[in-house]
Amino acid sequence: NGREVVEAAKERLARLAPALPEGVSVDIFYDRSELVDRTIRTVATNLAEGALIVVAVLFLLLGSLRGGLIVAAAIPFAMLVAFTAMELAGLSGNLMSLGAIDFGIVVDGSIIVVENAVVHLAAAARGKERPLTYAEASEVVLGSTLSVRRAALFGEAIIVLVYVPLLTLGGVEGKMFKPMALTVLFALGGAFIASLTFVPVLVATFMRTHTEEREPFLVRLLHRVYPALLGRALRHPRVIAALCLVTLVGTAVGASQMGAEFIPRLDEGALAVQVMRLPSVSLEESVEGSRRVESVLGEFDEVRSVISKTGRAEIATDPMGVEISDVIVTLHPRERWTSGRTRDELVAAMSAQLEERLPGMGFSFSQPIELRMAELISGSRSDVAITLYGEDLDELERLSGAVQAAVRRVPGASDVRGEQLAGLPTLEVTVDRVAAARYGVRVRDALDAIEAIGGRAVGEVYEGQVRYRMQVRLPATLRDDLEQLRLLPVSGAQRRLVPLGQVASLELVDSPASISREAVHRRTIVEVNVRGRDLASFVREAQARVEREVQRTPGTIIAWGGQYENLAAATQRLLVAVPSALLLIFVLLYVAFRDVKTAALIYLNVPFAAVGGVVLLALRGLPFSISAAVGFIALFGIAVLNGVVLLTTIKNLRGHGVSVAEAARAGAESRLRAVVMTGAVAALGFLPMALSNGAGAEVQRPLATVVIGGLVSATFLTLFVLPSLYAWLFADGSKEAPF
């Protein structure tokens, strides 16, 4: 666990502090646990607010505080089961593992049980004209629970099933979303156990004295308005079907035009600025340049501290020369920003100031964790990595320049830069063997003299238990002077000293700064960050422009990677896993209802639920992402559950000889409160996530937006479209077996 490692490191640093020399201190300039703590606070706040909203909605729609609290009692039990299972599975509590839990979805099964039990208890009490005894109430609750048990079990099974595709994800997306899916599955399992065990017991114990079914004002209003609207829908099924078809086609066209990104960018509260200079820059010049960068960035009011580090040790997994510096900029909390700028506007202002005041340097903006993740995934530190493969370095350099020029003209392109292939001054020494023989100089002696330029290990020095390697090399005044190097004496025949320039040629040449290889080919990378638009549409436009404007020679290859590569890989997996799960859902519906038309009617909830999700995403200006995909997955399960509940009631009425039209009307009216309640608590339970601005809210926002929008359209379909189409499709009047 990363947070535990950070805390252990802090503890060890505190223990080392007394041993430091006087005047020396160790200060932490970047602490990742601060971000972890902020995201956990966001999740906890959203969960608490969601729970309160769920209880309030239950009270408003059930008209009973006891009933609302009984339903809500499933929440702590479900979370206890979830946390226990997480501990056993080795999952930690974090933004991803807890970020998709919606207490509205968790209590859906309990809502069905309690709402049905309340209706039956009130009817039984009216029949006896007195409050029920516990034994009588228990018998009534048992019967009412068994009557909806199959539908509740089946609906919960479908909700569980739709999360299975997330377990197939691999790579980065799998690491992020598998814990989320597992936690939701654990919570749903606990909620299902609660809905069929202690929730019915609580209903029989605390609700048996209710002699009448109390309908709150909101439900009475729905019952006054709904029958007339339902009647119109039942009279015009063809119009309803046509409107559904037009809506689905229009949404499909709109969805195809939506942008896409891998995962919404999480605001880490810090920036990582990479500063690039010419490879020939000295360490002193690089350090001075970093100080000037720190000075410029420190002038912004939003900045709390600026720390830079130049180069990296040669033994590091990603060695970095002195021409590159990483600048970590920690920012004040957003509520302390006085400029009113957004994060993107702040980055744009910083970039403009740096380019204006520090010409000759290149700058690339990212975030500390985001930068390292991108580097581990694709070897680059940007949103998009355009990898160019070939064997000719000159051709790769030309191609890199052409690609950069083309991509810079694409709207949204930022921090476009290529790797520095050339520009490293190198001393090239070639021994003239004929001249060396003439002067009696051994080639080995000449090479030993040359080695003194870079340094040669001659021994080791011990200082306590620390061992240092001793090197001998020429002083800097000689190393930097080509004429002085040519006069370097080399031992010749008869112990005569011969100038090195007499037996070797010394030249400063412009050589490659680095040569990188991948997949057996030489390669270079063009890095691009994307600002102000979604990743997928940017890459599509950039690919088209590069294909149209950049001339490639045979043997060169252009590959697009970075975050875009992750998006493409995750999308390909979901395109197989999600349809497979949806097909399995249809098979289960068919097996349960033994009728293709009924299964197809319920299945219509899936695309119609997607309509609301797509529309609300577009209205909020959010692109499609893997986070939004998780929202659609959760949405499909809830939508199917509502359809199962409604058509189960209608089919039971048909099984008792009620006409098709009357069964559709009566079934829809009797399940009005249950359908509205399950949809409302699930949607409003996500409302805090959709509106939150806390740390990590960026990841939860698309998921919550999809569920809220989708449940609105799915509830409309369940209440109006399903009864209308059912009455139309089953108008032959054939009797059906109860579900």
C-alpha cells in the first residue's frame, strides 16, 4: 500500500533527523499521501451524502420513516460484508475501490421487498380491521417476500452479471477498475442477503401496526397524473414505438460524434514541469536555468512551492542527462486561488511566461503521478506518444520535425516536442597507426593518453565503511582545449615524448545525443499533450493530418501510443466483454420468462437507458471514458431490474385471467411507486458524485452522470413504453403462466 510506505518513510526520516549534521535538515517537498487523504475524504463525503439522500427519498416515497430506516438498514450490513471481503481479497479502500458504490443500487432489493410487504400488510390489516399480531404479520411478510423473491433474485443476479466485463480488463485499466467491480459485487452480495433475511424480519416487527397503506403527497400526485398519461400511451403503441426508434437512432448518431478519453485527468494538486535544453549544456548552466524557471513559476499566486532536480543517476531505470530537469510545483488548495483561473488556464499562463522569458528551453507540463504512469506505460511523459521507427537517424530526425510541424497545427496540441537526436559535441580521436609506427608509439599508449581525457580508475579510497573509486584525469582547462589536447605527450621509441596530435587526429564532431531502440528498430518519439479537447478526436484529426502532410520513406513506421493506446486497448476488451455479458443477460431473460417477446421487451431497457446517459454526458460536456463505461455497465443492470419487476407483475395478472390491456394498466399502476423509488434512489444516490468538486471527483463524475441520465430515460421507458408495447405485442389475448 503506497500510503503505508509513505508513512513508514516519514517515520524513518524523523528517526534520522537527530543524526544529521548541524544546519542540515530533510524537508518533504512532495507528499503523495496528501492526495490519497483528500480523495478518501471526497469518497467518504459522497458516500455519507448519498446515504442521507437515499434515506430522505425513501421516506418521501414510502411515507414511513420506519420503512425508510428498515430499507437503509441494509446499507451498513452490505458495507460490513464488502469491507470484510475486501480485507480477505487484499483490496485497500481508495478512490477506485469505493468510488462506484451507490447506496441506491445497494438497497434496490430491499426496496422491492419492503414496498411489497407494506402493501400486503396494509391490505391484511384492513381485512381484519385491527393491527396484526407478530405471527400474522410474519406470515404476510413471508408470503409477500416469496412473491417477489424470484424477481428480486433475478434482478440482482443481472446487476451482478453486468459487472463481470470489468473483471476482464487488463493493464492499467484493469488495475484501476477491477477493485471497483469486486467491491460493488461484494456490497451487492451483502445487500441481497439482507433483503431476504433480516429486512423482512424488521418489517414484520416494526410495520405490523400499520393498519393502512399511507401514501405521501408525492406518491398521491404521481397516482393522480400517471393513469391519464399511461392511458394515452396504451392507446397509441405504434406512435410510442416510432418515437423510441427515432430516439435510439438519434442517440446512436450523436454518440458516434462524441469525444473519448482513457480516464478523466485527476487533479493531483501539483504540477510536474519537464525542462529540456541542448545536450551540450553544462551542469552549471543547467542548474542556473532551473533556478530561473523556479523564479518565474514562483511568481504565480497559486503556487505553494517549487523544487527542481536536474539529471538522474546512471543506474536509474530511466537515466536523464543534465540537459533535462524535472520541476515539481505544489499548488495551494483550489479554494485559496484568487485569480479565478482553472487548472488548464494556469498551465497555459505558466507556459506562456516561461516561453517568453526563457527562450531556448523546451517545457512540458504534466503531474507527478500522471507523468510517471505515462512514462512506465509508453516510455514517454505525455498524453500522446508518436513513435517513429527506422534505421537512418537523419531520416528519423527529418520525419520527427515534419510530424511535429503537422501536429502543432491541430487544435488542442500543446507541449509538442521531439527527442533530441543530434547536437551532442563529441571528441572523436582516430589513431594513425602508420604515424604511430614511425614514431615508435604503441597504439595502447596512445589510447591510455586519450583515456585520461575522460578519466581512468587507478584505485580505491576507504573512508570508514564507505568506499570511493579514485580516478585520474586531465584538468578541465586542458579537456576543453583541443589544441592543448593535441600537445598531450605520449611515450615513444627510446623514451622520447611525442605530441598526441602527431599520431592521432582529434576533432569535435556533432554526434547523436542518444540512440534508442525498440522492437529491433531505431526509434524516436514525438510527445504531445492535449488541452481543451478530448483525446480520441484529437488523435483522429492528428493522424489524418500526418497521413496527408508527412512524406515517409520506405522502411519508416509511425505508431501512436500513450494514453490513447490505453484507451484503444480497453475499448477493444470492452467491445468483446460487454456484448457477451449483454447476450448472456438476454439468454437469462429468455430462460426466466420462456418467451422471446417478453425478454426482448425487458431488454429494450438497455439501449433506452443508454439514451439518457449519452444525452446527459453531452449536456455536461463530458467525453466518453472508461469511467463513463463503468457507469453504463452499472446502469444496464438497474434498468433491467425495473423491467423485470414490472413485467413480472403484469404476467402474474395475466396468469390469473386478467385481459392484456387491463393487466398492462393495472400492473404498471401497482408498481409505479416501486419503479420510481428504485430509479430515484439509485440516481439520487449518485448525485453527490456528479456534483462534487473534491479531489478525485473528476474520475467519479462521468460514472455518476451516466447513471443519473440513464435512469431518467430508463424509468420513463419502464413506466410508459413497456406497458404500451406489451399490450400491443400480446394483444392476441393468450393466457400466460405467472412468473
